Amino acid sequence: MTTQPSGSAARSTPPPVPDLIRAGVVTRFGGPDVLRTVRLPRPVRAPGHALVRVHAASVNRGETKIRRGLVPELGPPPLVLGSDLSGTVVEAEPNGRFRVGDEVYGIHFIGTYAELVSVSEATLAARPATVDHPTAAALPVAARTALLAVAEYADLRPGQRILIHAAAGGVGHLAVQLARQRGAYVLGTARAAHHRFLRDLGVHEPIDYTRTDFRHVARDVDVVLDLVGGDYGRLSLDALRPDGLLLGAALDPGVTEQQAHRRGRRYRWLGGTKLTAPLDTIRDLVDAGQLSVHIERTYPLSELAAAHARADTGRVTGKLVVTIDDVPGADGSA
């Protein structure tokens, strides 16, 4: 993790706002090759929003699903992807929460693979002062999901047992840290190559899902955090104690609340709640040295397709980050 002097995230002087901006766009639904870096008119700041110059964003599983056309309610391409951001406010709401020059991080449902984006003040917070923009950009979606799961939905207590699927991934490795802080006993599924990483994070029992049925190891757990979906949701009911809680974060959870109820278990899908308080909490944890995000690799915007290709393997350790302040690619697309 790259650090910088405390206090540097407070306010800076942004450069002039351009008339045209670079953005990573899905030109048609499909594989990573459908992504292009193009020029678009600069966005107009909406009421209640801040216009943010994005320095870095990250790659989340949901964005790869949008790219593949699995979220049809968003409409047809072209679409600018990206949900996380870390950047600098260049236009602010009069009498709003932020001022020009403030350094912020946050969540915008779609559109952060771009040099400028208009973002609701409600989904922004002052970024952690102890990390740089790429590190801050890796946090919002993943850390918010992990925090909601561990602290709000599960309200983990000391001695409780939690099974985290995809524990070495973006949400998973943050959830591990938060669960350990609350005194939980943590089991986590991951390939054997990731087990040392999981043990360093504090996982008590790593489970190699490629060789072992996790249900043979994880029994009578209080909470399962399912970050995989599909069959994992249904099978995870077997690992729970009676009245145990299954938390789903995948678009295809593989189980319903009614199915869980019939098995004497509970099911909740992670969604909803206010964004600002979790982002403030995450910032404070990071600045206190109590939460860290692992970045496997950083890609320039001109290599967005390569970042998505890596994400599609499903074997990322921690997070992938996209820096927006890079030199345009030589393919003529930017």
C-alpha cells in the first residue's frame, strides 16, 4: 500500500476542466475486447452533486457482468463503466458538503472509468489521508459491502464462526479483517495458492474448494458470506447452524429467503442503507491502520480491457485498480 503524509487528502488545486474527457466505454456487450477508450463531452454537474476529477477507479465483479450484458435494465451500449472512484472536486454544490479542491472517494453506480464524473454528495466522503488515490479507489464498493455484511447485517460477536467464500478476493479479504477485529472465528474458501495470504490476514481455517467440499470442514457456522453465488448459496445452507444467517452479495444468489426459511436458516441479500456513514467508518479504519486493501495490480485506463480480462479469470487476489491519469494508448482510440 502506498502512503502519503497525513492531511494531504484535505484539499488541492485542481487543473482546468477540459471540454472533452477520456472514458472507458462498453461499445457492445461481450468480452473484455468490447472496451474502448474514447473522447466524450465533459459532464455537467447535476444539482446536489460534485463534479469530480477521477484519479483512479477499480474493477468490481458487477462491472464485468454489466459488460457481458447481464444487467439488461441499464439499457444498451454504449455505457461508461466503473463504480468506485478517488479524485478531486473541481465543481461543488453551493453551500454543500464539499469545496473545490477537496480530495474525496466514493461510489457512483456507473460511470467512473472517466476523467470527470458528476457524483451525488451523498455517496462521497473525504478520502483516507494515509493512502494515495489508487489505494483509496480500491476501497469503496468492496469495503462497504464487507462492512455492511460483518457489522450491520451479521453484527458479528466474539467467538462466532463465519465462513467467507472467495475470501482472498476484493470483498472477501476486507471482510476477513473486519470479522477478526470483532473477535470471530474465520473460515475462508480459496485456492491453495491463496492460503498463505489468508493466514496472514487472520483466517483460522482456509479451505481449498478445488479439492474439498467446504461443507465437510465448515459446520455449524453462525454466518456465511457468499460472494460467489449460484450453487454456493444453496450449498451454504448446509454449513449453517439452525437459525444461522446466509448473506448473499452475488447477482445470482442461488437461494431465496423462502428456501432458507424452510431449512430453518435466514437469508439476506446485501443491499440498501446510507452510503456516507460506511465510507466515513472505512476511512477512519484505514487511517487508524486497522484495515488495509491489497492491490494485485494497477492498470492505466488505456489498458482497461486487460484489467477486465484479469478480473474474468476469477483468481484475483484483492483488487485491481484502474488509474485515469495515464497517457492515452497508441491505438488511436483516445
